[in-house]
Amino acid sequence: MLTPERHELILQLLKQHSVVKIQDLIDVLNTSESTIRRDLTQLEQEGFLKRVHGGAARLQGKITEQSMSEKAFKNLQEKKMIAAYAAKLVEDGDSIYLDAGSTIKEMIPFLKNRDIVVVTNGLTHMTSLLEARIQTYITGGYVKEKTNALVGRGALLSLDNYRFDKCFMGVNGIHPEYGYTTADQEEAMVKSKAISLSREAFFVADDSKFSEVYFAKIADLHNASIITNYLDEEVNDLYSRKTSIKVVKE
């Protein structure tokens, strides 16, 4: 079977099932595992699918976004593991920016009683930050209902008052060519602004975010480091050429 024919069948199967396993593709296409892996890599680089552990998945809609409550319990174990590592990067005396993401929220218990200053645009973070006895400032702006993030002109203007040692960002999509993206342009602008004001920037994201591309660009891949829980060797090599990646293992 010719390569274009295999690619067409792979995309048809993804359209029907959303997720396909490598072994199923081997059986259906009657070809080798190495050929299937090459096909999936090429289709991912062309933006037709995303690689996942053991197979491939259909890409999500570019403006689709879950609410904070929907995100909170998704991949929770992975988020806690990533958050624990990210918190270790914070040093006493640091001023840091914590984005409104659900993985970022999991960092807060690991920062309890630390001698740091936090600025955040995440309304859902406030109770946890106060309980952790952390000196906290909140940005201006208006509240985005779905994510409880403060965004808009007020958020951008208030950020001008600060400079950060480190910022920790959530993200919807990470792609080797299209960088860091999110579903909402106003959130993207706030994230981008915070990165520009930080000495070091980190995106904390579980492996489900890789190869996804959303509507609004935040930054290029090289503008921040990535902390995640899993990447297969081939994908890790692809991203490592463009930025620093830490894969956290249990």
C-alpha cells in the first residue's frame, strides 16, 4: 500500500473512533510497526493528528475549552506530580506569577509557608494561597466565567507594575511548530505579558496537551521551558531540539 493511501485510511479511522492504537493500525493496514510510527510522525508534523501513548488521537477544536471545574479532576495524579516538581524550582525570596490553570493550582500546597511573593490572575487560587500563608497579589481585569481567570485591559495594565523571577503557566496546546496556544485570545495576551516580565518561564502540562493547536498563540516554544509527565522518546527528541523539557517520573 502506498504512503498516501495509508495516511488516508489512518485519518478515516481517526474520524470514526477519535483514538486509534498502533497495533490496530498494524492489523488493519497489514504493515510493520516502524512504518506506522513513521506515518503517525509525519501526519502529526503536518497537523492532522496528535501522538498519544500507544497510538494517535484526533485533534480537538481550536476554540474548544473546558471549564475550570471540568479540568480540575482530569489527569489529577499527573498534575500533582508535575506541580510538586515545579514547586521545587521556586526559591525563598522569589517573586513569581501563577497563571490561572488547573495544574498551576496544584502547585500551591507545595509552596506552603514559603518566603515568596505571588501574583496571580486565577480567582480559584486565592483561597488556597491564603490558606498556604503566602503573600499574594491579584491582577485587575474582568473575570472570565469559564476559567475564573482575570483577563482584559485591566489585567494587562496591572501586570506592568510587576517583575517576576519565575512564571508558571498553564496551556491548552503545545506544538513543535506553532508553539504554546490556548483557546481564548485575551487569556493568551495575559500569559504572553507575564512571560515577557519574567526572568524564567515554565509551562506545566500533562502529556495530553502535546501536538494540540488552539486558536490563540501565547509564545514560541523557545520562550519557555516545559515540565510534563510523559513523552515517548521520539516526541521528546522533537521538542527538545527547540526548548528545555523536564519529564517528571514517579
